[in-house]
Amino acid sequence: MKKIRSIGLKYCGGCNPRYDRAEAVRRIREELGGTVRFAPPDDPDVDSILAIMGCETACADLNAFSGKKIWIITSRKEADNWVAERKKAL
Amino acid sequence: MPMMNAKQYEDSLRKLKLKVYMFGKRVENVVDDPIIRPSMNAVAATYEFAHMPEYEDLMTATSHITGKKINRFTHIHQSVDDLVKKSKMGRLLGSLTGCCFQRCVGMDAMNALSMTTFDIDREYGTEYNKRFLKFMEYVQENDLTCDGAMTDPKGDRSKAPHQQADPDMFMRVVEERPDGIVVRGAKCHQTGAVNSHEIIIMPTISMREEDRDYAISFALPADAEGIIYIMGRQSCDTRKLEKGTIDRGNQIYGGHEALVVFDDVFVPWERVFMYKEWDFAGQLVEQFASYHRQSYACKAGVGDVLIGATQCIAEYNGAHKASHVKDKIIEMNHLNETLFCGSIACAAEGHREPSGTYYVNTLLANVCKQNVTRFPYEIARLAQDIAGGLMVTLPSEDDLRSPEVGKWLDKYYRGSTDVSTETRMRMLRLIENITMGTAAVGYLTESMHGAGSPQAQRIMISRQVNMDVKKKVAKKLCGIEGA
């Protein structure tokens, strides 16, 4: 049985987002349900971070996650692409 | 408790013994009063959102005093990134509440005092900064909301504080004791005053030596003996007392202001941050004002709500495809994003002061606020243009619910057939709320006068632009010799 991967979920603050970040995450969860577990970004069990940024400025501070694999999402399209990649990798 | 949640904040307010008056009567239960409650909800949101993953990157910071995670509203800016995040936090909160959330003024007072106390100590060998940092640690550890109180009544504007016929027109020391001082005076237009745990007093203008008794800054618990709050009225405020909720516009949030009277109030020395250093009063005023002028990114957030409401009502009216309506909404967005530009720019161009605190670019902060004195009015005008006159001629919710006449409202005030009359009414009331109801206090008049009236920014702009360089280049380019 394949191990469920834990990914830390980090958001920017969302001052002026170009898409609905919460909705994008809801869709990601739905699409990848059962294959990925999203956890707080500071969870010691996560070895990778999915950073949900509201725009291309991508201002959330990711310094605390250096050494970890970081995926940065700045649009709904990128969220969809990331889901497709994850599915392919499964 | 480094970071409270909304419930803990509300519980903490219940423990305060504030002396609050409204409509000539003492308010016994401030937290649950229906007129005050929406403003409490807005401050509570600053606590709640700090715990939400999708907002915490803006809503929290790391304390430079303790290294702990704290609510950004209790933070002393330690980098340009902190300044930028402050601007973004203001927009975020305005866009989620549609009103003034009141907590920025205390943050701005604390940041200004972190610099001024340091500078006074360097000049006079005093210990204000040490006292102030102790106070800051207390604020951060308990996640307190602070009211930053600057505006004195000022009496006759042509006279200095010591020249006033009534010497109490500016906050002043009336007695010095071994353990502290006794102060008398008042602070006007205090945003969020009765939702605050602490009140931080600052002088309101630059002073001369004769005004030294007025050059004082201190912090006190909001329920200290002798402090009295008299609530300001807002247009349409008593709609909050009605049974229905549609006519309130904003169902959840609001703001408030109060006159705060200090009737011979004792301040212990450990809470005094400036005492008769009249030559630093102007610096404190300027630093607080500059930070507070940056804070008006919040109006871009409220503008987001108003623009959203305007787009909705255009659709409900069936007018959203008209080219002039589309163009007006583009104009609203253009103005709104320009407001945000100013706040971001003054933050991005910030710098480190000797105290270690990061300070905004003051020229750009004044430009930001000058735009804020104008653009929300134009955005509101366009919203009213698109909403139509029904916004101000609409009968009440009681009429909509009336078995006798409700059917007529439902029939004749329906717009687009797929939108209910009640939905249309709700959106019209929200636009009314922001452009001429209770929230217009924050969105319009506060935009005009808060953090200084328009002329105050124009004076600062004229002082800070480098006119000599501009003239020199102009002369050189047109061939004037000796440029």
C-alpha cells in the first residue's frame, strides 16, 4: 500500500488575491483526496510545502522551509497543473 | 497568552469597568450593546483572522522583544517587509469587514513611541524607551488592543495650548507626585476607544517651551479611574435597534468613535513616555501621523467591498452590460488600486531609524493619505450613480415584511427577474451603509480628516519635495546658464 504523502500548506496573507485561494485548495483536496494529507507548514512530518499565493508577487515568507521541496501556486491554472502533475506522479 | 482568539478578546473586554455614556445614559453592558456590538465584532476579527492559515502570514509577526509569534497589531516593525505587510494587512481587513476595524491606531502610536522615546533618551539621558519596551512586552504578551489617542479639542485654533482661555483644551499635567502625575483634558474622535484595553496618549501638535506642561505621552488601562467615554453618533445608528437587519446594510461589522475625557487621572511614572520634553512633541506627532497615513490602505479594502456591491447591484438592475456602467466600475477600481499603491510605496521605501524601528517614507505616506481624502468620495459617487436613486427612497424592511404593502414592494422593486427583491434591497442597503450610513463615518469623513485633514498632508508634501533639484534640472534642460 502506498504511503500517503504529507504536504505542508502555506498561504500568503491574501491582501488582493487574483483568484479564490480557499476554493483552489478545496479543489486540490477534492482531486487528490486519499493520496495527499495537507498539514500545517510547521508540522515536523512534512518534507514539502505547497505555497498558495494570491498573486505573482508571492510574498509569503518561506524562509522557515529552506531545505524542503516547495511548490508555489499563484493562479488557479497553476493549481490545476499542480494537481495534474501529482496525479501523474502517483 | 501571546495570541487571543475572538472569544478570548470578547471575554477580556467584559472584565473592563469602562465608564461609557451614549444618548445621555451610562451603558452598563458595553460589549452587548446593539449599537456598539458591530464595532466590537470588527476588532474581534483582527484576533480571529490571526489564527486562520489563509491570513496569518499578514496577521502575525515575530516579536523583536520575546521572539514569540504575535498579532501584527502589537508589533514594532523590524524590516521593510514588516511595513509592506502592515499595508497589506490593512487592505485585507478592510476587504473582509467593509468598515474601520479600529486597531491600527494603537499600532501606529506604539511604533512612533518606539522611535521618539529612544530619541528623547539619547538627547536627555532619560529612560523612556526602557519603560516603553516593558509596556510593549505587556501588550504583546496579553495581545491587547490599544487606542492611540492624539487629537485634543484644541479650542481656539489661533492660540497655542498655554494661551487657551480654558487651559484644558489640550491634555496637560495638573499635578506631579512622587509616584506619578495627574493629567486633565480630553481626546476627541477616538476610534475604537471602548473596544480597547489600553489607551496611549500623545500630544497633538508641535509645542514651544511655554507649552511644556502639555508635552506628555503615557499609557493607561482603558478603565483607569477618571476616564469617561461619550459615544459619537453615526448616521442611521439607531437602525441597529430595529427588529429587522436588512436596513443596517452591514450585518456583522461596524466602527465607532468616542470623546474620551480625562477627569484628573493618575498616571504612574512607569507608564509615562514623555514628560515636558516639548521639543520632541512635534517629532512624535509627525511620526505617528506618517504611520497612520500609511494605514489608510484599509480604505482600499473597504473600496473592494463597495466595488463588489456596485457590480452586484448593476447586475441586479440589469444594467451591468451598459458600456458607461462598465467604464465607471473600471474607474472605481483604478482609483481604489491607486490608493493601495500609495500605501505600498511608502512602506516599500521605508528605512531603519536609530531605534531599530522601520519607518515609512514620509513624503509618500502623505501623498497616500492625500489621495485617501479624495478618491473614496469619487468611488462612493460612482457607486451611488450606478445604484440609482432607489438606494435612498427604498422603504424599510418592516414594509417589505408587511402583510398589507409588502407585496407591492416585492412586485415593483424587483429588478432582474432572477434576483429577489429582498436580495436587491440588501445590496442597496450595503451601498447606503458605506456611502452615507454608519460605515460612511469610516469610509468618507475619516478618510478626509483621520490622521490629519487634507491641508496637513499638503504642508508636509511641500516641505518634503526637493524643489531646488527640480528647478535646477528644468533650468539646465532649457539652456539657462549657471544652473
